Amino acid sequence: MIIDYAKVGLKVGLEIHQQLNVNSKLFCSCPPELFKEEPEITFLRRLRPTQSELGQIDPAAFFEFQKGVKILYEANQRSSCLVEMDEEPPHPINIDAVEVVLTASLMMNMQPVDEVHVMRKTVIDGSNTTGFQRTTIIALDGWINVKDKKIPIQAASLEEDAARKTGTQDEGKTIRYRIDRLGIPLIEVATAPVIYSPKEAQEVAFAIGRILRDTGKVMRGLGTIRQDLNVSIPDGALIEIKGVQALDLISTVVEYEVQRQLGLLAVKEELAKRGVTAEKITSDFTDVTSIFKETKSKVIRKAIDKKQKALAVKLPGFAGLLGRELMPNFRVGSELSDRAKFWGRVGGIFHTDEMPNYGITAEEVNALRDAVGAGDGDSVVFVADTEENALDALKAVVERSQEACVGVPAETRTAKDDGTTRYMRPRPGAARMYPETDIPPYEITEESIAKVQANLPEPADKKLVRLIGQYGLNDKLAKQLIDSEYNQLFEEVVKNTGVVASTVAAFLTETIKAIKRDGVETENIQHNQIYDIFKAVGSGSLTKEAIIDVFIWLSKNEAKTVQDAVEALDLKLFSESDLALIIDEILHENKLQIEKMGKNAFGMLMGVVMKKVRGKANPELVSKLIHERIT
Amino acid sequence: MGELENSGYRGEALQLLKQADCNVGDILKVSSKGHVYEGILIPRFGDGGAIIIKMKSGYNIGIRPTADIKIEKIGKGSKPTFAAPPLPKQNTSLPHVVIMSTGGTIASRVDYRTGAVRSALSASDLYGVVPELSELAQVDTEIVFSLYSENITPQHWTELTQVIAKRIEQGVEGLVIAHGTDTMAYTSAALSFSLQNLPVPVILVGAQRSSDRPSSDAATDLIGAVKFAGEAPFAGVGLAMHETVSDNSIVVHRGTKVRKCHTSRRDTFKSINGFPLANVKNNIVTMIADDYLQRDPNRKLLVKPNFSDKVALVKFHPGLNPSVIDFYVENGMKGILLEGSGLGHVSKNCFEAIKNAIEKGVVVALASQCIWGRVNMNVYDTGRDLLSFGVIPLKDMFPETGLVKLMWVLGQTSELDAATKLLKTNIAGEYSPRTLMQEEKLQFEGGQ
């Protein structure tokens, strides 16, 4: 779909979050590490909305509380202490983390605040054991240049990362969260909503990401950076999209969101044309369990065997609309289904626009239509689960269908890996924040600002000029390097290993990009591993030709060294005497040719030998040994 | 202007705010270093001279009163109003429980604007925080004190005893006393001695996390305490708090056998040298102990509210200067609780001072600083010597309960022999004849 975004009136604001690479968490001395093993510690909690502010309580959280939702936290001793468990007051703020945010702020021309005050932002979905997230503003009111446009940066904050959800149990009544991530320092950079196209959103995110990287103090790899996008169009709604993990997905996410909103507006028009109004969609639920007594549908069969219920509701005038696509693999029916999953804790819903299918027969569909009194122009939605869950699910379906008559509901959505988004929760009310009185205010003095200012990383444009001049890189390679996450690593490698600058640069940009395209998980490789690879090349114990093989092997074998790779891949270089023996043998085999061609046989011989010893011998040495033997 | 004077601002910041005629809660426009900030003036919190404003985004920031700062008042503050939720209907078939507040974390509410914590425990506050209470009991509330528990004195124990006694005479199914946790176990021991022959439960309850937090333990502790007070078959003084760091079990400890054992954890209270009385799980009361007084509304309460404040606690440590003991004796102390080492020892350097104290008519008792276990002063010479001077061993009583008992005993009689006899008599389960193997439960209990 080609969309004229200026005409549509698209506005995007960005919030970039990135974990900081400092030694400990923000309010305690635990290392910022995650764990994969079974938890050593579990504990069960309930979070209750505090009544004094009832009007502002997050409706989703209040709903979960009323349903008796409990949270089972998982922890281990290595990554969490009593602070993350909300069993000990927080320690004073991590000063190293404040300094990283100060550095980034000054690079974005921002004004640091004189005194840092930590706030509690109420969050009661369980992602924070306290029921609030600790967050603080470090600097305000800056700007960056992106493609000659001045983008205002509203605020740079420092906050604690949340616990990560690891699953649910007891029919959705218990949510599991792992608290290893809780408390890892995050920087949040927020732009004003002055971005007008998907492409521009991506460029701005990229520019901010580069500044954060240039601080040299942010984590890398999947899950360490999360972009939130605020997307709105005038007739649609302000949608908050959470957790876009990859930078290059941002433009797609924005495109799809505009498509979705335009699609929903078209649905609204169509419903109006059909005379469907919100009032006509009612919560009249029918128990249709008996229709499916003999069903072949596995999902419904399973529910009926567990003595659960099948409930159905009529959506008047919706026929054909539920199948309408809003984003790739996402239809109007998916909007209903997402809501049902969230509010009703069900696995999904069925609707007649996709029937007969999934083992449900035409006879069953007809019986269903009769049971709820649906005509040809109507759709029927049904769900099989415990009665409580099924009721909640259909209530959510009705509510969402009513909203379809009005337009686009404002909500918080979460981004998928393909750039589409899913319903996450309703938009929280005005964020309730109050002071974290357990943490004393922290003063940012003029001296500390001056100190950070004096040590600011080199700005990207200056660095580009320098890289070209100092290392003799061509323009294209230098630009790619600046845009990559490896530009600091590049200089370290070149300075300390003796490998030619252009070789290093080409590998860190073009080669890595190419093998990433081929599906190699390049983010698994740590910078120090890359450094070690070049160190081995520089010292002559690894050939240039073997770099890619070692790199790929390391990406597949976690926590291994370059040495391990060399052994596993059998890349140990031949000693000169072993190499000489191999060459002698090949010379012997090609005796006749050599006699015929004399010195001209060199090229042919070089080819034969290298084929045999590739990756395990330096071509220079092979060349020398052959030359010695055929002159 | 009073509010500004009491807002914590001093010096330059106070001067500037006065000049601009600003008060806490007013909306200010502050320009500094070429930037302009708008927000509500917040009281000064923590050290430091910066002016704190709450911006529209909800964040607070501090702005230093530098030479080029400009402050302009652009709006008057409105007082935050707290709209209490309507009181739920009382279910007259439920037991009648009185909740008394003495202060502390459990009885506090936060002012979301400033973050200041204020004490509050009216019935509507309570129902607001814990609506489930209306399904457990007909609750009546009474604010007795609003004190951090470190400020509670034996005088307050006496007052509290009398207030409780009055309520019991009027007829209630149970009482719950909300209390700061720091000295809550001292109070539970004190009430165990001052309220004898109780017809119903008197349950102390506290919180380790303030009730403004969604994660507060206040609500679950209170629910457990009210449930237990209203319907447990037990009569006597108990203390209800989290059993583990999970929210699924509230444990009730015996008033004389409980101690705060952790600075911050929810399950800070532990039964020492004895097992808990009961627990409340999934809204069900389960008695663990079998040696307790049965609830009996017709039993006649004995009120013995007096405590002496002429009692000192002396913790023995290597190098303890015996003149510390002399000092107490010279200053008119009537009782000294020695916190001895191990089975019940203090250095022979202190012998003269101890002998002197006892000769002057001071009651000298001894409990072990080990906390866990029983004093036995017959094993080593030191113990035997102390016994021969007339030091009274407090068996399996840990020092805090021993101290409170000594205060209570000397509040009942000033006669030495009578005091010694009373001290040795088991009044409220403070002594147990047997020391049982008591394994620490798994520290972290999750799941159901």
C-alpha cells in the first residue's frame, strides 16, 4: 500500500531505551546479568491498586487484581538480592549510570538538572516487585541534527529495567516473572512528536542509537535496546507501541500501524453504511456447548472433555468484516481475538467468517447461527473455556466490536518481530508519580558536568574525517564503520594487532553484514572475541582466510574462545617443515608439468597447494616455499 | 507563610521563594541557565539547597538557586483532597473486631504530591486500603497513638492496656493492634503480662512496606490478623505477620515468644524457642499449637497495667567496664537484665559490681545473647558463681521479653522476694519447660 504520510498527517514520537553497561544495577550491587537455569528462589505476591487514587488506577491492573491474579517471582542468588525482591530498601543511585546518561545528554545538547530526584511510577502488572518503577530525569531540553533537521530531545531519564515475564499458569491466574532483569539501569531518550514519516522515525532512532553507542557504556545484543513509538494520525488514535527491538524494524512498524488505523477507519465507515451502531452490539451470550457434543474440532473437544463451556455472541452486520486484513496476517478478527486473550485468558476465539474450518462442520455452524439468531449479514464469535474465562473473553469481544463503530481505540500495543503489532493493554491513565523517599536526592555539580564535558566521545562527523585521514580508509568504508557498532573496536584492533586497517574495516562492516544476511547470529559474538580473532591473525597463528569460519563457529558455540574454534575447525597452521613436506609431495606429483612449464608452473602449483592447505597456512609462506623449489 | 517556613527550605532558596511570594503547591515558572521549567513547588526533601518542582510529566527536579535564577509564580496551588470511598455495609452476622492504631508503617498513608507519609487509620481509610475487611468482621477503629514504635514507652503500654481492657469489658470478639514493627515484640510481651486471663484474642500487626505501595504487606497482614482475631479458638496475646517473603501465609506468634529478626524482610518476626500459634492461609485459620487458652467470652479479664521504668539492660561483651553496672545502681535502677554470653556468663571482672547491685536490693536477672536456646548456669564455674550471688536465670526467655517482664514485675511489687518469685513464675507462656528441635523452615517458600 502506498501512503502519502504528509497527507495522512502522521506524527511519531520516539522513546529509546537502552541498558547501560555498568558494573551493577541501579539501586543495588547485583551484577546486571540474566540467568537461564531453573530459579533457585520463588515467591508469590499480590499487588493491590492503592485505593486513595482509585480514579487513576490502571484499569487493566485493577481488573487483574479483582480476578485474584497472583505473581510468582523467580530469582537466583547470583543476579538478585533482597532489593529486587522488595525485601530491602533501595541503595543510593548508581553514580556510574548517572554519568553515562550525563554523557549522552551532553552529546544531545541537553541541560542536566541541578538535582536528581528519583520517582516511583506506579506499574502494577507485576513487572516490578514494588508495584512501581523507579525513574528519574537527568537532563532536559536538547536537540540533535538528523538529515539537516533539528529534532528536539525532550528528556533523558535513567530508570530501572523491569522483571521479564516467563509465563502463566493456573488458567492465567498466576503470572510468572523473573527478576534478574529488574533493576538493570536503562537510559530513556524521548523525542518530541515531530517525526512525519516511517523512514524519518527510523533515521532518528538510528541517530540516537549511535550517540548512545558512542558513549561506549551501553549493552549490546538482543533485548538490550527497546524502542517505544507513539504513533498517531488525526482521525485515528494515539497508539503507544512498546518494545520494538530492532532498529531497522521501526519504519515497518510505523507503516503497518498507519495501515491498521486506516483499515479500522474503513471498517468504521462500512459499519456505518450497514447501519451498525455500538448500541446494537449487546452482551447476549448463548451457551452453545451442546452443539459441539460430537465435534471433531480438537480445541473444542478438549474444552468439553474438561467440562468447560462453549459460549457464543452475535455481532450484527459484521459478516465478512472479521476476515478483512489490517496488517499482514492480521485481520479485524485478530483485533477481537487479542482482546479476548488479554481479558479472558483464553487461547483464542472462533468466528463464523472463517467457518467451516478447524474441524468445525457446516452443520455445527448452522446450529450455532440458529442458536444466537444470526442472519446472513451477521457474524458469530464463540469461545470454549472455563465459564468465567469464556464470559470475560466474549465481554471483551463485544467491547472491541462496539469500538469498531467509533474508530480506532487508543491503546498500548506490543511489536512483533515481523513489524506487526498486537494489543498489549489499554492506555494507562495519567502516570501517577510520587517521590521515592528511600533514595536521597543526588546533586549534579558544575564540576561534574565539566568533567564529563571534557571527556565526551568524539562526535560522529569529526570521527569520520579522522578515520579517513588516519587509517587511509575510503569514504564508503569509513561511513559504514561510523554507522556500525564496531567503530571503537576497529581502532583498538588496528592499533594493537597489526592487521591492515582496510581488512579489519571491511570485515567489521561488509563481511559481518553479509553473513548476518545469511542467517548467522552475529549478535552472539562479543567484541572481545572479535578482538581475539584479529589478535591471532596479527600474530600469524590464524590466516585471514579463516576469520569468517572462526567467527561463524563462535556464533554457534556460546562461551568458547578463539583457541577452541581453531581446534574444533582444525585450523591450526602447518609448521614450516610440515608445509614443506606437503609441497614437496605436490611438486613430485606434478613433476612432468614443472619440467614443461618451468617457472610458469608457479600459478598452477600455488592453486593446488592452497586448495589443500587453505586456512591452515599463510599464502605468503606457501608462495615462498614453492618459489624456493622451482627456481 | 507558615507552610513555606516548615517546608524544609533554608537560606538562599527560602529567600528567593519568599521574594516571589510562593508557597508549597503553587505553580512556578523558573528560569535558570537559559532554560525555563514549569511545575508545582514541592517541600524540600533531603539535604541540599535546590528548589524542587514537580513538572507536568510528573517528574520532580531540583534547581539550584544561582545568581541568574528567576522565579515567577504563575498559579496558586490547590490543596490535594482525598475522597474516601463509601463505607461498605456492615454484615451483622460477622464477629465484631476492634482495630486500634498506635502508629507505624501499617497505619500510614502517603501524600502522592509530596511523598510525605502521614498516619491515618480511620475506618474509612482502612476499608479504602483493605476492602476485604468488610467480609471478615464488623470492624470498629480507634486511634490510640500516632507514634513511630521507637517512641513508645512503658507508659504507653499502660495506657494501651487500659484502652484494650475497656473495649473487652464492652464485649468484642477480638482486638487487632496496629503497631510499628521496630518495638512491636516488646509491646506484645508487655500486653501478655498486663492483660491476663483474656477472654478473646489481642493480636498485634504491622507492616514492613508502607501501604502506599502496591506491594505493601499491610493489607495481607491486616486481613490475617482480623480473620484470626475474629474467629480463632484462641484467647491471649499474639502477633501476626508474613510467614515467608510470599504473600500467601500469615503466621501468628505467641506474644512472649516473638522477636524482630530482620531489618527489612516481610517475615522479619520469628517465634524464638517455641513454635507459632497458628497460621492463616487462603482465608483459613489453622492452629499449630495445642497448649493455649481457649476463647471464652465469659472469662474475667485481669488487668495489671503497671510497668517500672527503673530497669536497665546490660549487654555483656568482652571488655565490658563494670562501672556501667555501678552507674545504673547509683542512679536508682531497681532491676538489671544482664544479656550474658552462651549458657549464661559474664566476665569475672563484673562480679564485684553484680554482688554490690544485689546487696543494694537490685533484682539482677540473666538471659542469653544467643537468643536461641536455654540458659544453664550450672555447667561452668562462672555460671555457678553468678547463681551464688543471687543472679536469676531466665531459662529460655530471650533478653527483650526478659527485660519487659522485669519492668512489669517491678511495676507490681517493689519487694525483693515477691519480685523474684513473680519473675520466676510462668505468667504468659514466656517459659517453656522443654526445648524442642526447631528447624528453620525453608527461607523462600513460593507457589501455593
